[in-house]
Amino acid sequence: IAAGVGVELQLPGAGSGQRGVSSGPRLRSIAFGEDFAARGRSLLGKAGIMASDCEPALNQAEGRNPTLERYLGALREAKNDSEQFAALLLVTKAVKAGDIDAKTRRRIFDAVGFTFPNRLLTSKEAPDGCPDHVLRALGVALLACFCSDPELAAHPQVLNKIPILSTFLTARGDPDDAARRSMIDDTYQCLTAVAGTPRGPRHLIAGGTVSALCQAYLGHGYGFDQALALLVGLLAAAETQCWKEAEPDLLAVLRGLSEDFQKAEDASKFELCQLLPLFLPPTTVPSECLRDLQAGLARILGSKLSSWQRNPALKLAARLAHACGSDWIPAGNSGSKFLALLVNLACVEVRLALEETGTEVKEDVVTACYALMELGIQECTRCEQSLLKEPQKVQLVSVMKEAIGSVIHYLQQVGQEKQKEPFVFASVRILGAWLAEETSSLRKEVCQLLPFLVRYAKTLYEEAEEANDLSQQVATLAISPTTPGPTWPGDALRLLLPGWCHLTVEDGPREILIKEGAPSLLCKYFLQQWELTSPGHDTSVLPDSVEIGLQTCCHIFLNLVVTAPGLIKRDACFTSLMNTLMASLPALVQQQGRLLLAANVATLGLLMARLLSTSPALQGTPASRGFFAAAILFLSQSHVARATPGSDQAVLALSPDYEGIWADLQELWFLGMQAFTGCVPLLPWLAPAALRSRWPQELLQLLGSVSPNSVKPEMVAAYQGVLVELARANRLCREAMRLQAGEETASHYRMAALEQCLAEP
């Protein structure tokens, strides 16, 4: 080692083959002072090492390099940093990075330890004639060497250097300085090695690496491509945590990538298609990004492309559709044409993939096309502010029908061994989305597939944890490593509920569903889902899909009550369902914001009570009395008297809680009133219970306080039905109604049946 001579340091153990990382930690053109050189010569003399010894001579018998052993001994005997550095230089001469094995690398680490590189990284003073960053660069080079060992990459002494290493990525300096460039390469090698350990991404995110990588990429300095590659890896491994820690910086990267994508005219736009899905945030995507992404996709998909060019674009479009619905597509003629193009391309891709025999299905692409078809279904069924014109809707429904036919054909070929595959789950999902809106077309094919769908839903229901895992796999398969935007349902049955609700109205499909055991499965599913909403569970964290699923189950049961009453009477599962409804409604009607679910439960329970009126559970038990009291509360609180300016008489109006959802509620309310009316003569204890609740008295009082002209005929009929049955069933009810001016009120509203009933003794 001579003073003032440039030394090239090649440390052993540098990893190779990592994207954008140098072949090994290296430091070029470093000048050392005379003091350092003297200490190095002194150490060499003490160790009995001559310059001629620097060529390694492998002892084949012992399997070790004797020269390296002497140098490691010198390294261990070093008394200070200068002597340790001198010995380290000799070690680098004794080995070559590509020839060293893991055991030898670990022995070198044991001789060096972390103390020396730690001081190098934190040193603020460099030797005379040495640039300020050189010692830090050497420290990073040593760490990069150590990090090529996975165990050392996860060592606490490496992990606690993450904040320091992250600052090196954005440090200012001469961009042409070879030593600085080498330090940046080594820094990326360290961070990449840490990211490859099981808990590495979490440590990197906590250490501020994500923000540093974003700034390094946006600065477009040396190594910015390595910053992007590492960002991609971290987002793929821990997207939620990345966005939580560095959302502003990641959004800045997204803006840059989106702008590049919109402007790109070369093959880079196809590479960006693959990168961009990872950078879409779990929250709102900035509007300027959406504009750039849509414009870029429109240019790509509007051109004649090969599959390798088109498929990434379809997957990016699917990711945007999943995250933003149709909000990313502009309104007007250009937007409607673009959406029609997307759906048409998706349908063609689905048919080509599923109808061609002997070719391997590109499941990720087809699943992305399913997402675009779902977007098409939503827009075709939207009545207000749809992006599509009516002729476009007709055309898209036609092509989607053909694609759905291909999906049905594919599912008919699925054997037992494939039922747990994510792509089958995705195929059932798109079929469920179609059946939720359209069951009249492909009726024969759908009926033939129903036995499979029931068995499939039952299999996944019985293995609920695997079903939830399948949902995550579908999201990964089609769109991205995680699932921003609406959550994909975690079970197949929930996907099929809306379609089955339509099918239970029709004789043929309903008979197949009953034969295959669907009602029993639905009862078990309802009871299991209901447990999630019971006391002891935090309903505020439940996804909306749970409550929507419960409501849809109620609609299916309502259809079965009306169309297959014999099934309700003979199948024991409906007795269990009735017990659950009776036990649950009293608490449910008291819960804020759950009125629609309460309406479904109350109406279903009332209709089932008519069919199961002989059941011991309905003979005035505490549960049955609590249920009917809650049902009366739901039915009685729907309307109030409201004063009107300039009029002496109030009008009948919806109560505030009911007003906002009456469009969804009114059919259930009228059906509930009718069902309650039918229960009164079947349950002798019900009329006295209603009288004790003061519902008939308060109802007559309400009608007497409002203008008869404000009460619609269907309301008059519903009220009269309840009052007449209560009056017929119980003498005390009749007397109470007379005391409440019931005869006069009946006359005002032309309720002839009630007037006649109250006239009787």
C-alpha cells in the first residue's frame, strides 16, 4: 500500500444477477495518507506477510486458502481502524467475489464484525486527502458484502442501518463521481437484500425507505431505475403499509408514471402498463392521473396489437374498473366509445380463451376481462347518468351474452379436482353478476348448470376459510396483489344470491334449487352470517356485503314462502330460521341505520308465522311475544301527522327514519301489514297483545288527526285490514276502538268493513 496511490477495492461476496445492482461492492480512486500506509505496512510485518504472498494458493488437502487464513488472522489482530482496513485490503486480494462460498464469506464477516463498518458509516471526518463520502462508501460496501448472506441481511445491525442507507439515496453530490455511484449501487444492494428477507419489507417501510425511493426515482439521478424496481417489490409485498407511511410520495410517483404513460410513443408504454397497477392507491386516485391513464389506454387499445401488447393494457383497465368503477372514463361520445371498446375486447378475449380447445387459458388475462364485463353489466343496467347510449347497451348485452355462454360452457367441464382453483371462483363470480341482472336469456344453459352451482357453493361454504383465501387469490390473479376498492366477496354463495333470488320466482329453476338442497344451504348460511351481526360482534367493521347478503337471503325466503309454502312447513331448517328471526328482531328494530334489514326480518317472520302458526314456539311464548311487539313497532312508526302551512289540518307523512328509504321499504311494509293481518285469527293471544301495545288506539288517533285526503287508498286498505281483524278477534279491541271514535273515523275514510264490525255488539 503506497501513499497517494489510487486503490481499487473489490470486496468478496458481492451478489450478482440482481436487477440494476453492480457485480460487487467496489470503491474506486481512493487516496490514503502516509499514516494509513505506514500502519498497514507495520501490520503486515507483524503478521509475517510479504507482498509476494498476495497470490492465493489453495491447499487442496485442507480445502482452505492458507494465504486467506493468514490475512484473516491479521484482520483479527488489528488494533485500530487503519490496521483493520489494511488487512481487509489484503483479504480482498486473496479471494475473488465469484469464487467465494457462503462459509468463507461468513468467516470473513466474523473477522470483521459490525463495529468497523458502523464507525465508517457514522464517521464525520475523513483522512487527509480523502473525500468526505469515501468512508461512508466503504462502510456501505462492507454491508453490501455481508448482505449477500440472507442471515446477515436480517441481522439487527443491518436493519438498524436502514434509515442511514435511505438517506444515501437522496444525498446530493457529483453525479459523475465513480465512488459515489459505487456507493449508491451498494446501497441498493443492501436494501434489496433486506427486502428479500421475511420481515425485511416491514423494516424498510418503517425506516423511511419508501419515501427515499420515491424521491430518488423522481430525481432521476444515478440508480433511479433501481429505486423503481425496489419500490415495485415493496408495494407487491406490503402495499397497505407502503401507502400508510408514504402516500404523498407514492402519489407523486404515480403522477409521474401516469404522465409518462400518456406521452409514451414507444414500447415503454407497454412496460408501464405492467407497473402502473401497483401504484394505484387504495383510496382515491387523483383525477389528473385518471385522465392520463384513460388517454394512454385509449390510444393503446384503439390500435392493432399483438396479445403481449394488449393484455397488460386490459389488466390495467380492469384494475382501474375495480378501483374506480366507471369514474375514470370521461362522459360524452369519446367515453362511451371507449367503454364499448373495452367491453367488446374483453368479451372477445373471454370467448377465444374458453372456447378454443387444446390451448392453455391465460387465467390472469381472462379474469381481468371478467372485471371489465362486470363494468359493462353495471353500465348497461344503469338508468341514470349512464355512459352508454341505448344502441350501445343493446349491442353490449348481446356480446356479453355470448361471453357468458362461454363461461357456462367452461364451468360445465369443471371437475371436482378443479373446484378450489381461483379461476373457477372468478368464473362463478362473473356468472353471478350476470344472473343478478339477467335470467331470461340462456335459461336452459343456466338450469343445466344449477346443480353444479349449488354443489360448488356448498363446498366452499363448508370450507369457509379456503373460500376466503380463494377470494384473495382471485384478486391477485386478475388485478393486483391486494384489493383496493370494493372488497371481493369471500364466498361463492354470496355471489349467487341475487341470481337465485330471481330464479326462485320461476317454477323450473326453483324446483331444481329445492331438489339440490339450496334452501337448507341458504338457511345455514343465513344463520352463520347472522352470527356476525349478533351482540358481541362489532358491526361497525362489517362490510356492507354482509348486510346486503342477509337482505337478499330474506328475499329468497319470501319467494319460497309465497311459491312453495309446503316446503316451509315440512323442512326443519325453516323452524330454526323462524326461531332466529323471533329472537333477533326486538334488538334489531332498536338499532340505528338498520331499518331496511329489520323490515326484511319482520316481514319474513310474519309471513312464516302464518304457515307455522301451530308450532309450539308461536303459542304466546316470550320469544313470540317479543317478536310481534317488535313487528308492531316497525309497522306503527312508519307514518306521522305533519302540520302544513296555511292549513288547520295535518297530513299523513312518512316519519324521518322511513322517508329516505321508503322506495326500498314500502313493498315490505305493505306485505308486513298483510301478513300481520293474516296472523291475528291464527294466534288467539295476538289481538290482546296488540291492544296492550295501544297500536289500534294510536292508529285511529293518527287517522283522526290528519286530512282523509292525505291518506292514499292503499294505506286506507292496509290500515282497515289490521283494524278489522283485531276487532273481529277480540271484544276488548272493539270496545277500545269505539272509545277512540273508531266508528266516526271509519265513516270518514269509508272503511265499510270496519264500520260494520264496530257496529256489532
